[in-house]
Amino acid sequence: MAGESRQELKFDLTDLYLTAPAFTRAGGAIGDAVSLATSQLEGLGTFWGNDAAGQKVGAVYAPYQAKLLQLLAVVSGEVAGVADGINKMAAEYDIAEQANIAKIRSLSSEMP
């Protein structure tokens, strides 16, 4: 058809398999940073103070601190999980590619 792209979609399985560990490392690095931040913040205790202004700040700050650290821990796991998705995609692509090659070979052998 007119206007269709003639580009081919190709995957390099080696590149996919080599890319996946980068996501595992990135997720681990995020997790390490979250753990470090959590321990440092816990070490500070209630750093906002016990006066009236400090109590107001603490009442607002503390729940958001906990929620943010929890969300960052989830992000860590999700980023690391991308590696599993890449590996699964590469494996399924390889299976499909091998099936296509086998089918083409069988069709070729059937031709006179």
C-alpha cells in the first residue's frame, strides 16, 4: 500500500538479554537508596521538634515521608521487574522465530 513503511522490525536477542540486567541493577540501586534514606531519616527521629510549630510540621510531614518511602520501594521492585519482562519477551520471541524457521524449512522441503 502507498505510504506504508518498508522498515523491518528486528530484535537482537543478545542485546535484549544483555539489557535486562541493567534494570535489575537500577532497581537494586533504587532500593539501596531507599533503605539508606529510611535509616538516615529514622536516625534523625522527630527532627521537627516538640514546639507547636514543630508538631504541626511533623503531623503533616511524617505520613508523607512514610508514603514516599513506600512508593519508592515499590518503584525499586517495578524497575527490577522490567528485567523479567525483557527476558520473557526475548524467550518468547526466540521460540516464535524458531517455529517460523522450522515452518519455512518444512515448506521448502515440500516444494518440488
